Amino acid sequence: QITTVSGNEFLLQSDIDFLILDWFHAIKNAIDRLSKERSCTSRNLEFKLKRSSSIELLNSLDTESKEPKPEHRKSLIFRLNYSASDTNDRNRVKSRLKKFISRRPSLKTLQEKGLIKDQIFGSHLHLVCEHEKSTVPQFVRLCIKAVEKRGLDVDGIYRVSGNLATIQKLRFVVNQEEKLNLDDSQWEDIHVVTGALKMFFRELPEPLFPYCFFEQFVEAIKIQDNATRIKSIRSLVKKLPRPNYDTMKILFEHLKKIAAKESVNLMSTQSLGIVFGPTLLRPEKETGNMAVHMLYQNQIVELMLSEYSKIFGSEED
């Protein structure tokens, strides 16, 4: 999100991490160039490149420096020639915000008082399932049901982004209310439903493919012999915790139905691999070449879709 001091806002949205990084670097380079152009006619231009929480944004405010701090990669603020009065105003606002944030009760305290219910988004998969006494989150089931009811034939399903504000509204409703009706008119855009489902998986503290399995899946997808590769992936899938396995099975069964309608929705197993690869599995610590990791992530999802029956079927199959 880019916001100017005049109030104009620009939202750049993508589910593909390397595209987001490209955008970030392009905008950062533009800001760096502006810092050298002291003859700029605008004296109160502010760019905010924000991919973090309000607390991170607050901590990044540095009224003593006109240059962005290198460590604030996710929350970058740049200013040109502000006045002394502006500085005093900003310091007062900053001080008040810090006091307000420091006085806020913790999420745990609010939950204990019943003011905030247990969160669905951002909670560990096994905790969501334990709370619901299930092995597949109810929200995942509802989204899949809605997409299969009215989204299988939609062009670019899961690839096309829904309205982010509406997706966030749906996220809030899911976190605060027990009952959810995805047939309600406010969720009529199926891309909002698919966007919320992808967001749910992205916000899991540990991805659907647990961190400890990441390297094992990558090594398995590198195997040259196809039969051995499938057998290795199948073996790893069977070792997953029950909530991960059951949720993965119902999700991939659903995505297989999406791919079966490729002639209409233009979503092949390869396209779905690109969309869901980085969302469902990622390393705990990003090391090495991220583009290479992304290639393997996509290939793993693609293989599991194309060989679904062999990987998730019974031993007799």
C-alpha cells in the first residue's frame, strides 16, 4: 500500500511473493532517487510503503532522519523538507500513540474476558480444529462448498483477486461470529471467498505443510523416477499430523475439481500450483535462492493434484 500525504492511496496486490519483492524494490529505488533530487518542487511529499502492523509502522517513524532505515524493509517512510512545526506535531502524535498502544490490553486478556472470541485466522491449524472438535476447519469446508456451488466455471478462479476490503470484512466476521452464511449477498463475488480461503492458509503460523517437512518434500520432488517420486510424496503425506492431512486431502480434492474444469475456468494443475505453492508450503527461514524454492513449491502442488488418487488413495488403490 502506497499512501501520499495528500491522502491518495494505491494498493498493489498479488499472491506471488517474488512479484511483491520486485514491486517493493522498484518503489524503493524510486524513493532513493527522489532523495538525491533536492530540487523537487513538492516539499511535503510522503511515501509510505507498508507491509507490516501498525506497531511496526509506528516504530519506523524517525523524525530526526530524512533517509529510510535499511532495517525497515517492510515499513518504509520517506520525507522531503518538513518544517519544525511539523516535527513537533509529529512528535506529539507519536507520543500519544505510544501511550495508547502501551495501555492496550493483550489479546489473551480480551479473550479471557470474553470480549474477543478465539481467532480463526492466524491461529495454528490444530488449535482451530481442537476448538471445533474437527480435523478440518469449518471455514475451509464452507469456502470449498461455496466455490464448488458457484465458482467451478468462473474464469481465473483462485488466480483473480477479490476486493481486499471485502475480504478483510469477511475475515473479521469469521473471527468474531460463530455462524457464517457465504450465500449472503455481501459475499456474492466468489473471488472474495477464494481470496479469504487463500488468506486463511497464508496466515497460518505454520503452513499446511509443516516446516519440518519442507526439505523432505523438496528432496522428494527432485527424484527423477516418477513412480519413486510419487511413492516418496505419498509416504510423507501419510506422516502428516491428522488435521494437516485431512485438511490437505479435502483441499486438494477440491482443487482437482477446479483443474477438471480447465477448459472453462482456464485453471490447469500448473496454474493452481503457481497460486497455491508458496501459500501451502514454505521454509521456516528463507535461505538460498527463493525463486528455486518457489519452483519446487509449485511442482509439489502440481504433482499432488495430477497424482491425487495415488497419493491420497488407500493402499489397495
